[in-house]
Amino acid sequence: MLARMTGALRFSPAEIAGFAILAAVVFLVLPLALDTFRLNLAGKYLTYAFVAVGLVLCWGAGGILSLGQGVFFGLGGYCMAMFLKLEASTPAATRIQSTPGIPDFMDWNQLTALPWWWEPFHSLAFSLVAVVAVPVALAWIIGLAMFRRRVGGVYFAIITQSLAAILTILVIGQQGFTGGVNGITDLRTLLGWDIRTDAAKEILYFVNGALLFACLLLARFILKSKLGRVLVAMRDQEDRVRFSGYDVAQFKMFIFCAGAAFAGVGGAMFTLQVGFMSPTLVGIVPSIEMVIFCAVGGRLSILGAVYGTLLVNWAKTTFSESFPELWLLGLGALFIGVVMAFPNGLAGLYADHVEPRIRALLAWLGVRGAMPAPVAGGAAREMAPARSVAGGRQSGRSLQARGGASPEPGP
Amino acid sequence: MFAYSLSELGAILAMQGFAGLILFSVFVLMALGLAIIFGQMGVINMAHGEFMILGAYVTYLMSNLFGGFLPALFGAYFFISTVFAFFASGALGIFVEWALIRHLYRRPLDTLLATWAVSLILQQVYRSVFGAREVGVTIPDWMMGSLPVTDLIEVPINGLCVMALALAVSLGVWLLLFRSTWGRQVRAIKQNRVMAAAVGINTEWTDRLTFGIGCGVAGMAGSAFTMIGSTGPTAGQLYIVDTFLVVVFGGAASLLGTVASALSISQAQSIMEFFLSGSMAKVLTLLLVVTILMLRPQGLFAVRLRK
């Protein structure tokens, strides 16, 4: 057992280099190159990276495409925002309201008392637990209902998407309880510490980065362990894994819950750094955008997902600042390009074109053992299906995929 | 609800029921196209709403064209533009199938993402061409107003037109799928692609035509939609979730199931809308549908397949 654990913990030199480069980018290059405003923006992008890493686990490794990750991001964010809002709404700060001591939007909507389910969010400990527990609980319920009945693929995507729609409509409709379309705004302090100052924003950026790395290491551990192997096997040949005696539904539920937990943490960090939470981050469009971040970075690579998130968001900000008309066209074209030509995203490009060059260069320099042999190299390669994703599964398998509209379990 | 007399309550129920019927017609029109594409081909077309909006914009253009140049025929422009909408959306659908979808048949989840990218691009194109503001068409005089049935119950004429169109399109799709050569070929391919190709069916062309017809039906839905609401570049995205749920809830491969689920979802929503706020009615309906789908993933009318 212990040997297996340490086996999963052992890093190859290429992996160490990959993590070190990302750490350098996140903790050195960005903070040194950007002013506080831009750094805060980069921190906001990195909160989406939590979701993208979760999607690598669910979608890339597990083959479960969820179009409702925004729901979990939003739930995490709202749990944090509720705590911060209650702290900001002291009776002294809200004495001009007709009912002092409740959040301002409740007062505007003629509520006279705090709803009972807001009460526990007075406690920071409860809120921090809820940031992870609420998304995981919802994911667990969804997983229990769907995976036990062997609903997967396209059906799962549609159902999770409708959940995103439901939550958005609910949050907007119940504005007395949730702040409606504006969301929960005007968040000020965390246990008396002002989160709006430049210094606080920089500290939060580093906290966010550290949490992201914790999630990355956890995700890597999951993927490298036996669990990760079973996930990949399940994605490619679900029936064979089931016939081998594995409880496929349990594995799917676990990985879906893990993705939800990551998204929840990301949402909470978003609230802390940006200072509000609103339903625009929960709905269908942001949920699909998060899938795009993951796909651009490479759906099989956790590090690629982080780069993909940073790159797409940077492009979004730059384009929508200077050419707002072109942004949607550019995003659409980028996405079609990724899906059609580079199904493994940036990580795939790196593994196919950059990595061999580096290896050749190192060999030319005479460094031995600096890079492992190509067979073992790169997490993306190990996780890729037997034939490349672009090649698709051939003949007989493809028929099944075409007829895959029926939700009944396979033959 | 106790403040109403019995006859008033009856009239309210009838009116809400009729509003539900109009919603039902729109759902049926939207879902039929998707049922063809998703049910028969297994392709997730996230751009379905945008194909619908294309039909709506075609109707808007035709309305301006007839208003400006052919005022004599203005009363009939709606029917002509419905046909145009079918061909415009169908042609775009065939192009998208040729350019994108045919490369992705083996990766259903990727089709979903690629067609979502198509929907983004189309939205931006609509915004650039027609402007970000919603546009409405001029409804011919004879379609305005309503028919009084009793003292309390009135039936809007444009709603009747939408219902008539939904009925006609449903009949047309049924005839196409179950009584035409194309329909036979589509069903043959769905059952066994290799054998269908072996007996001489041009599967590639049939796929393309199927996608085109599905998108064309979406265009007609959009055209009908202009009669009861205005059209904006992002309007399509509002309906895509409803439409998918209608199709999945009905059982993907069953046309009858699609109609039945459109009926139950629309009636549930419009009756609840009277007693609750609009958003809560929608949330409850969607939650109900999702819960039922979790318990019965094959939908209302599952087609029995021998596996």
C-alpha cells in the first residue's frame, strides 16, 4: 500500500520542471510584471483554473463532460459571499435601513428578518466548510441519481446544463434572498481585515496561487494513483471495467465530486479577490466557457488547463477592450480550431512539437537522464486514448457512438 | 385564488390553458428540428437556437420587404417568409454539416462544443448585421386582435396561426420521416449504418440532408416566433435548454414523445405561472423535468431497441 502511494507520489524530472515553471509564472513572473490591478485580474483568471483542473479530472480522465461547473463555482462563491456580506451588514453599518443588521438587498426587497439558512453563515468556519461541502453535496446527489442509472455522455451534459439554467433563474428570481441579478455586492472585510486594499489583493493573489497548487498536486496524485488508471480505463472501455468488477458509478461520483470541490474553492477565491458574486458567473455561458479554458489548455493535462485559462482570459480581456466586436468571433473560431485540429489543446501541441525538440536539444548537449524516454514522458501522453483522440475509435465502435443517443446502458 | 368565482376560475384556467397551448406550439416547433437532428443522428446541436433566430430575422427582412415594395401582398407575407426561413436555415445547416459536423460524428461531446462555437459566431454576426437591439415584425392586420369565444374567454388570432403552423409542420415532419424515401433512408441508417450503405444508400448525403431539414424546421420555428415576440441576437440561447429538455424528456428517438413532452412541460409551466411568479414556475418545471429524467433517463416514450 505504502509502496503504491509513494509510487504515485514520485515525480519524473519532466514533471518537476513543469510544476516549477508554472510556479515561477504564478508566483514570480506575474507578480513582478503586473501592477496590482492587473495582478488582481490574473488572480481572477486563476480562480477559473480551479474549475478547469476539475474538468481535466472529470472530462479528460473520466470522460464525464459537465456543462454545469459554473453551478459549483457559483455555490462556492455564494457561500463565501454570504459570510462576507453578513460581516459587512452590522447593525451599525446598516442603520439607515428600515431593518438594520440584514444585508442591504434584503432590506430593499422588504424582508424584515434574516432567512434561517443565512444564519449559519455568521461563522467563518461553517462558511469555509460550506464552500467545499455544498458543491460536493450537490454533485454527490446528481452523481448518485445519474451514474447509478448509467446515464452518461451527452445526457449528462444536457442535464448539468439545465441545472446551470435552473440555478441562474432561481438566483435571479429570488432576489430578496440572493441579491438577484446584481448578486451579492459591496463586500468589505474578512474578520475585520479589509479585502479591498492593494496589499490585501496581493496577499489574496498568493493565497489563491498556493491553493491552486494544492489542488494541482491533489489532481496529479489522483491521476497518477491507481484510481486515475481506473478512470482512464473507464472512459475508454466502460463495460470492460465494469465486467472486471469495479463499481464504475462510485468512481464517477468520486471524480465528479472532486471537480465540484475544486470549483467551489475557485468560486470562494473569486469572491474574495473580486469582491462580489453574481449569477452571471453561474449560468450556461460561463459554464461552457470554463470547458473552453480546459479544452484550449488540453483536456488531458492539468498544467495545460491552467495555461489555457490564463491565455483565453487574457485574450478575452485584450480583445474585448480593443475590438469588442471581434471577441465572440475569435472565441468561436478558437474553439472550432481546438476541437477540429488540436483536440489535445496546448498540452498536445507541446507534447507533439516542443517536447521532442527539447529532448533533441538535451541529447545534443549530452545531458543524460534529464528527460525520460518518450514512452513514459508527459502526463498527457499517458492519459491519451490508445489512438489519438483525433483519430477517433474506428469502425464498430463508431457505430455505437453514432447510435449513442439512446441512454440505455450498452450491450 | 379564492377571490375568484367558479366561472372566472374556469375562464382563467381556459385562458392559461390556451397560453400553454401557444407555448406548446412554439416548443413543438423548436423541438421537432432538434428531435430530427438529435434523435435520428445523435448530434447535439447547440446552435439550434441560432438557426431559429435566423428564421426570425428572415421573417423580419421579408416583413420590411413586403411592407416597402409589395404592400398588396402584405397580408400573406408570413406564409411566404416561413418557407424562405426554412430554406435559409436549411442551407446554413447543410453548410455547417459539411464544414464541421461531418468530421465529428465519432465524438458526440465535441460536436456539442463545436456547435456552441458556431452559435457564438452566429450571434456576433446577427449583432453586427441587425444590431444589438431586439427587432419586431409588423403583424398583418388580420392577425391582430382576438376571437371572443365566451364573455370571459378570448383567443388571440396570432396564437391560432402559430398553432396551425405547428400542426402543419408536425404533420410534414411525420410524413417526411415515415412516408418518404428520405425518411426510410434516415431510419435505415439509424438502425445499421454499414448495411444501409451496403444496399446503396448515400449515407453522407442523407446525413447532410437530415441536418439541413432539422435546421430548416428550426428556421420555421423562428419565423413563427416573430408572431408572438421580438427577436434579438441572443434570443436563441434562451430557448436551447428548454428545447433540449423537451426532446430528452420525450425520449430522444420518438416524435410522439417529443410532442407529448412539449405538451406536458408547456402546460405545467403556464398553469404554474398563474399561481407563482414566472421565474419560480420555470424553476419548478425544469426541476420536475430534471428529477423525472434522473429517475427515468430514457424519457417518456422510450423506443425499444434490441441490443
